[in-house]
Amino acid sequence: MTLDLSRLLTWCQAELAWQVSTIEALSRIESPSHDKAAVDRCGAELARRLQEIGGVVTVIPSDVGDHVRAEFGEGQDQVLLLGHFDTVWPIGTLERMPVVQKDGRLHGPGTFDMKAGISIAMLAARALLAIAPRLPIRVVMLWTTDEEVGSRTGRPLLEAEARRSKAVFVLEPSLPGGAVKTSRKGVGEFTLEVSGVAAHAGIDPGKGVSAVHELAHMVNALAPLNDLARGTSVNVGVFEGGTRSNVIAERARAIVDVRVPSADERTRVDAFVRALQPKNPRATLKISGGIDRPPLERTPAVVGLYELAREVAKGLGHELAEGGTGGGSDGNFTAAIGVPTLDGLGAIGDGAHAVHEHVEIESLSWRTALIAGLIARLAGHAMS
């Protein structure tokens, strides 16, 4: 069977109003990661809409917010469409950042990151069912609720679904101009906690051991790990300790953000941090955390998916660029277990986690046709 890309695009364009209304509805249900009740309200609406378009929906309980899985189509092969509906915005953000259309853009909290991406996946499924209803492949969508806060409960689910899939398409926002993401850095956070010995800074300074001074030595030791040419960055974002200027500090703490481009760099940086020791043997150090989101590396499997997407985009009249980013996503996890993963297939726009968050409305149709076309290619359909 041949899938006509121009027909596919025309169908998606005709459904643009439905798509925009879907984004608006989901974005108006605020869903901050740390508010389970709010996240579950958004998830209930999402589940209802997925059922409405023909999905077999499963709501998966979680203590941070119930995840939503939907399945379309049939067959032995599976493709996974992946994303999240938790956001960084607290309840009440809509009062100062309303969901509104202006100058061809849809503004509002969560529109770009990433409720528009969810709408793209939903409309792509609708398009395939309308144009090629006997498509012999299962399309599984997994929308998680804790991506913005580390994916503690979502990770096992998405890795299990990925292992059953030929490929994973991540509906996170695109890079500027619509480029997809063929690499993402690994992301980690270490906490260094130093215990010293308190003493009077004027009367008995020699009896004390300054946790602040000890921690400062360690922070200085971390600085050479930064290798921006290689893509590795280590940032001490929090440094705190002590109680008063005339007291030798008994406690000090630092929180360290780490970004690494490869598995080798992950190993190198992790080993260095864990080998840190106080200079004064009377001080003690506790290290917690780690690099828990592995890098999404630009492997041949990732490049293969990108080239396939590039062909489909060309057939839709668009050039599709690629790039990398220092931020992580759930695609990092699926790529790290060896499943071909292409990220950044969501909306074109700007302002993730920022007050100017928005999506470009006109681009939604071809981004939707791109996902539908990719799924069709994986199902073995030719395209013209």
C-alpha cells in the first residue's frame, strides 16, 4: 500500500481546529509535577479524549500522578510515542499566563512543553486510522507524570514499553526552527554534605574543623572536570553552611549539577566525584545522588531514524534539521537501553519553562503528518 503524503498533510490541516482546541483544553488544566490531584485531573481529561478517538486506554496508578497509556492499531510490531503531561508551572499560573491565541501563536503554560506534542501524537493516530485503517502495527502512547522531576515512577514503565518497540518517537518540543534532537546530554545531581567540628572562632579555633573550608576545597577540585569542548559541564548551583561568623562551621552542603555527552564521560565524572575526600581527617563527607539520566547518544540507530524522518519531511515540503541539547528527557532512558530513539518531534515554538511559552500554530499540521508518515514507514508502507 502507498500512503500519499500530500493527502495526509491535507487531512491534518483540515483538523487543525480540533488539534488547537485539544491543546487549549489540556493546557487549561494545570498539572504541576508535585500536585498529584492536579496532574490526575489533567490525566483524566487526556484519557477521556484518547478513548474518544479510538484508543484502548489504561490508567496506571502512581503516587506522583497516574500515568496514561493508550494503544491503537494491531500487529506484532510496536512503535512507542512518548511524552509527559506534568509541567513546571504551579497552580495559579494561568492567571498571569492565560492560554490565548495571538499572531499565529498559542501561548500558555505547558503548551510547548509539551501538551502540543501530545496533540500531535493524537492527531497522527487519527490520521492513520482515517487514511490507512488496516495499518499492521501497534501504536502505543505513554504519557507520564513525573518527567520534570526525574521520572522515578515513569522510567520502569517507559523502558518496558520501549523494549517491546521497534522505535521510540519522543514528542518533546523541537529545537529552534523545528530541528529534531539526535543527542541529549546525560543529567545528574550530586549532593555533598560535610560534617566538621564546631568551635569558637576566636577562643578555640584550633579545636574546630570548618565544614565550609573543607567543602570549598572539594568544589575547587571539581572545577577541572568542566570540559566544554567535550560537552561536559559541572556546576555547583547551591553552596551553604555555617551558622555565624564567629563559629567554626559544623555543617556545609553543596548541590552539583552534572551534564555529560557520553557514557564514557558519565563514568569518568561519576568516579571522580565519588572519590572526593576531606583534607582534614576529622571531617566526614556524605555523597548522595548521581547521574541518573544517561545520555542519548547519536548512534547509527538514532541517525537511521533521523534519515527516515528527513525523507518523510522532504515529502511534506520541509527540510528537517537535527541537533543536540544539554537538557534531558525520557528519550535518554529508551536510547540508553539500545532502542532506536528520535527526540524533539513535537511542536515548533519557544519558551519552555519561560513566561513566553508558545507554539507556532501553522506548523502543527506538518509535524503531525511527519509522525504519521514515520509510523507508516515503520509499518512497511511506501509513501508518495
